[in-house]
Amino acid sequence: MIRVAKNGKRKLKSLGISIHPDYWDFQKNRPKNNCPNKELILKIILEKEVEYQKEILELTSIQKEYTAASLLASKTNQMITKSVGSFFEEIIQQFIEAGKINYAGTFKYTWYSLKKFYGKDLDFPFSHLDSEFLGKYEQWLKSYNITEVTIFSIFKNIRTAYNKAIVAKCALKSNYPFGEFKLSKFDVSTQKRAIPKDAIKKIMTIDLSKELFYTQFSRDIFIFSYLCGGINFTDIASLKLANLTDNKLSYIRKKTKKKISTPLSAEALQIIQKYATSKTKPTDYIFPILDDKIHKTEIQKHHRLHKVLGKVNPSLRKIAKLVGINANLTTYVARHSFATVLKNSGVNIALISETLGHSDILPCKLRS
């Protein structure tokens, strides 16, 4: 408990932590040397003492009256005690409820990784996530040979959570560690993913008639993406007959909620006709990926897309070997190749960004 006294009146407020009496020094009002998590508990106590002392100084400087009770009530309204672990769980649940399953997955990975590093539940306040803690966590991640791109993503999620915690009054802005712990130090450059137009033509023209369904299907998805403005796999899977009007494809990009409209070439129409000949209702999916009768929730759709993509990308790598392309061929390569061809042709970067359905103009390099 923290005790505030003024004018002979005393008030107590819990700090939200407790230890066994055997570990407490009642003379010094501090945990004993043999107390587990002594440093963390001392830090919480000292931070709270400094917080109240600062509030008292500010009130005194402006000659504003206060009592022990009003001081505690004021600070209670300013800060809401919530652990890092519980706050992460809330963020994950919010993403799930909003249908943003991929974001929920990345935050769940960060939450799990932090727990593994810490060795137990993340039952500590955000003030514990200081630059020293983050530095040790960074070295721990690197000891497992985790790529810098992944490490950057993890710390970006932690920074996002910290910012959300400040807004929610679960963390103090004065403790914000990312002014000192810079994310710009991480190398997030990726290998070149685009392939030239002649490689695209090889993929389009290779005879796959004797190959299995997923090999043929994967080629069709790849070429369709390239021909239709770099549409990504998630949006391809969500396309329905209603998205087709007058040889034009119109849809709302799931990631950015931007409306995309692109003309359909003869080759793209052929791919659509190949898979949509038996479809009759506007609500029917064009490609055999999702099924309204089976995949009803966002989580079910997410799992289905992950499963199909787990077959499509290996099939694309097989096709790359068949046509002699030295590249890690994935559905994303089609999108990146489309954008790169436009860029090399002198198309304005803002127009490319608009075509791809980005939420803002690309700064200097192509994004997903």
C-alpha cells in the first residue's frame, strides 16, 4: 500500500502487488534482499512514490488545494493499472472481433515470444518495458537466429501496444522507451521478389496439362494476380461473380478498404471462365478456395486461406523449376512483378500505389 498523509489525515491505496510477510522489512518498508522480484517491486514502489511527489509539487506550485483523498482519487482517474500480458490479450481479442486475423496472429506471436523470454506470465506494468529490458530481449531473439525483419516486426508490435496503453492510461508517456530504443537500427530490406516479363511469359505458356490440379490452379492464380493489377491472394479468394461487370473487375481491398477497379484482359477472362462456368448466383465465389457453407467466420476463412496458400506456394516453386526460373516463386511475386514492370516503364509511383490499393503513397520502395 502507498500512504498519503496531509493535515493529519491519512489515506491508503493498494499498488496491486503483494508478497509474503517473510520477505518484507517492516522497519524500512521495503522488500528484503531475499525477496523474489525484489528489483521489480522496488521499481514499482519508487515509481509510484515519484509519481505522487510530482503531483504534489505541481499542485503546490499553482497553489491548488488538495487533500490526501483527492490526491489519490486524482491519480486513480489518471492511471488504470493493467499488466502487459492482459493488455496484449485485449489487443489480440479486438483484432479477432474486427476480423483482422492476420494482425491478431502477429500480436499473439509477439505475446508468446515475450512470455518465453520472460519465463512466465507477463504480469508486470508497461514501465518494466524499459530500454534495458528491450535490449536484453533483442539479444535473446538474435541468439535464436531470428531474422531482423521478424525482430523488427516484434518490436513494432510492442511499440504499438505501448502507444495504445498510453492512450488507454495504462502507461505513462514519460516512461516511453522507444525514444531511446530505436527501431530504425534493424535491417528490414528484403530480397528482390520481382521477376521480368519474359519469365512471366514462360509461366503463362508452359504446358501443365499433365500436372496435378494444384499445379495448374497455382499457375492460374499467379497469372490472374499479375494481369489484374497485382491483386493479392486474400482478395482473389474473396472474389464473387458480383465483382464482375462489363469485362471489369471491381472489389474492395480487404487490407486497406480501398475500392479497386481494373479492366479484364482476354487471358484473365479465360481464367475466370475456367473456374466460374458452373457458378450462377452473384454471391458465388469465382475461385474454388472459399465456400459459404463451410467458411462462415473470419477465423474459418483465415485458416482455409492459410491451408490453400500452403499448397499454392510450393506448387509455384515447382513451376519455377520447370521453366528454369531462379526465384522463390510465391503469389506475392506476381504482385511485386506487376508493380516493378510499371515502375520500370516510367509510371508515376503515386499511380502505382493507387493501382495496388495502398492506403498511402509509396515513399521510396514497393510495399505489400
